[in-house]
Amino acid sequence: MNIALIGYGSMGRMVEAKAIKRDHAIVTVVNEHHSGLDASHLAESLRAADVAIDFSAAAAVLRNVEACMAANLPLVEGTTGWHEQMDEVRKLVSSNEGSFVFGANFSIGVNLFYRIVEHAAELMAKFPEYEVFIEEQHHAQKKDAPSGTALKVKEIVSEHIEGDIGVSSTRAGQIPGTHRIGFDGLADQILLEHAARSREGFALGALLAAEWIVGKEGFFEFTTVMDEIIGK
């Protein structure tokens, strides 16, 4: 599979390393030197690929989606912080009969964590004596707060438990991405936590999404890919 990488920071390089190990080829790399390109010119540089993976910046997402749709190229969108433009992105993909996968978090572990949280919320909904809280921590350079992952956890829990669910965010130093959900009662507390040790899980998830989306048409969340992988 020929892959175009959009964004060549730490995540882009990790995806590249994982892709090569999985016998894929990186045929195009879009980095900061291409920031001035408009969507039509960017599309021309993407046509050699079978799929694109974007880990760039939220401000560039709309241009990148437009370019990939113009190049008839499936896009795996790993960038966060752009969800206010969700409707516009969805229309772009639909009007071009394109292919698009996005996720609040492409980590395999986080997506399994989502399913554990969902099952826990189903159980705890029967016991209103427990109050729910969500906490997330990241390094100081992470801009969006709360994180997309924390908001996804809140969305999952809200499907089963009513009421206002608080989300607290911490940005400091080099803290690895950490997400917790707690159910606090008078007698005890139940705490579930996911802590990232490296970016490898995110890179693998993005590649699994890229392998899955080629040949498909539509607008998908990464949870759909995971559902298929685990046979849900």
C-alpha cells in the first residue's frame, strides 16, 4: 500500500516506521514546507498514494480533507481539535463520494478502554449512589483541553448515566497522556485508568484504519474499525 503522510512530526515519523515494518511504502510526505499550498496544489502531490494519514495541525485539517477528496484519496484523520468543523468536513466527504476515518484517539488500548468504560457505565447506571468524574492529564505542549479522548469518554458514559459529568484537565511538563474515569460512592470508589507509554499504539491504530478504509466509501469513526476488528 502506498501511503501519503501529512504532517511529519513525532507522530508522522512513528507512522512511517510502523508502515515500513508492515511492508507499506511512504510515497509522499507533506511537512511544514508545504504549509503555503492550497488544496488544489496539495492534491496534485498526493495522487501517487492509495491512502493518506494526517497528523498535522487542526488549522490545516479542512485544507487537507479538501485536497484528499480532490485527489480521490481516502484519508485517515489523526489530528484533534477540529471537531467544530465536523459538519463542513462531513459535507466535503459526502459531496465527493470520498472515504474518511477520524478518531478522538487511534490508540488500540484507548479504544479497548472505551469499551470497558461503556460496560462499566451500563453497570453503574443501576446504582445512582455513585457519582461519575473524568480526569485527563497531558504534557504542556498539548493545546486542546479537555482532550478529544476525555470528551469521547464523557459521550460514552452520558449514553447510560444522566446528569452533569465533570471533566478536569491538567497540562504540565512531560506528563504522558492519562485518562481516568471514577465512580465515587459513600463507601468506596471504582477507578479505571489508561496511561500511554509511547506513540506506537496511535501509529498502529492509524495504519489499521488506513488498511481498512482503502476501497470503502463513507464517513467513519475509528470505533467502527475497532468494532470490525474485535468482531462486535
